[in-house]
Amino acid sequence: MKLLLDSCIWGLAKTQLKEWGHDVVWAGDWEADPGDDEVLLRANSERRILVTLDKDFGELVIVSGQPHSGIIRLVNFPAKQQGHMCALILDLHGQELERGAIVTAEPGRLRVRPADKGV
């Protein structure tokens, strides 16, 4: 799957996910952080699922109605678990994410917000 990892995601998660066959871009490789709006715009324009720790992206999508191509938000996972958790979520909910779902994962809990109708 095509992913854009926000700069707050552990850099080695990119390497792990690539090794597991995913097409991964990490914002931490960019010269400068363009801000949340631009990160979301780029992920959507490239049809990439955005992976982040930041709840602001959900607010941009849900409250402001900005378009997206799926979002995974990881909450309270150690950096070294982020790649593995992301891969597990993709295995469980990849098709839903590609249709625009938002998945929030925290230890012991996984919430899936399906894509709005018409997305």
C-alpha cells in the first residue's frame, strides 16, 4: 500500500514498512516541514494513507472537511512498535483505509471511522 508517514513517526518505521512491501514516503526526509495542511494535501494527491501521531489531521478532515486518502493515527505506542502496529492495521483494515477510513489505534483499543458516503 502507499503510505505517507508524518515526520512524528519513527524513521525506522519507513524502513520496516518498505521491507514488508509497502510504498512509503516519510515526511522526515523532506527539507522542511510544510505544515499539516500541506502534508494532508500531498498524501491525498498521491493517494497515500497518512500515518501520524497527531490528532490535528482528524480534525482537519472531520471538522474542516478536507479530502484525504485514509488516515492511521497511532496513540501511545513506543517508537519501535510504530511500524509493526501500522502493518497490523493495514492487514486488518487496509481496504477500508484505501476507501478513506480513519483508524485510531491505542494499546488495547482500535477505532475505525468509515469513509463518508460518496468518498
